[in-house]
Amino acid sequence: MRIGYGFDVHQLAEGYDLWLGGVKIPHTLGSVGHSDADVLLHAICDAILGALALGDIGQHFPDTDSNYKGIDSKLLLERVILLAHEKGYRVGNIDSSLCLERPKVMKYAA
């Protein structure tokens, strides 16, 4: 069994969308970043990459590469999962936590 730990932080600011786990959450502040800045999906990508000793999301999708400007983080996660499959691994379970006071997000949980 391999265990990875992913962690990600983005600044919040007005004028940006707030994406969490691939879901757009209505809020006055959004995440600032090169991609859509989905902090939850980025942490999950890092957990998978870390479990396989393949570096981190920044190494695979650098913010200096214009190909990733504004990219949907679900596509990044898809590419990370494909990379895991190419290495002979499958993702079984992901456990993740969000640490935020607001907005309240439980109603968006699937």
C-alpha cells in the first residue's frame, strides 16, 4: 500500500471564481492561481503523485507554462490518474479535508 499526502493553499480575492473539488461555489471571494486554482483537486493530485514518488503538481503542470493558464483542475487530475495507470497503479480511495470557515460547502458535497 502506498500513501500520499497532498496539501495546497491559494489566496482568496475578489474577482475570481471559487472552485472546490470541481464544483463552482458561489462566493464573494475566489481562489487566485494560474489554473482554476481548485485547492482541493490540487491537493488530491499532490497526494497521488506523492504516493508514487513522482514529485508534485507544480513539477508536472508548472505555472510558467501557458498551456495550463486557466485550465480546469479536473483535467489535471485526469492526467495524474492516467500517469498512475501508466505506472501500473490504480487509485482506490481518497480521503480529503477542507479547512475553511466560509462559505459553507457541505451542501455541495456529493
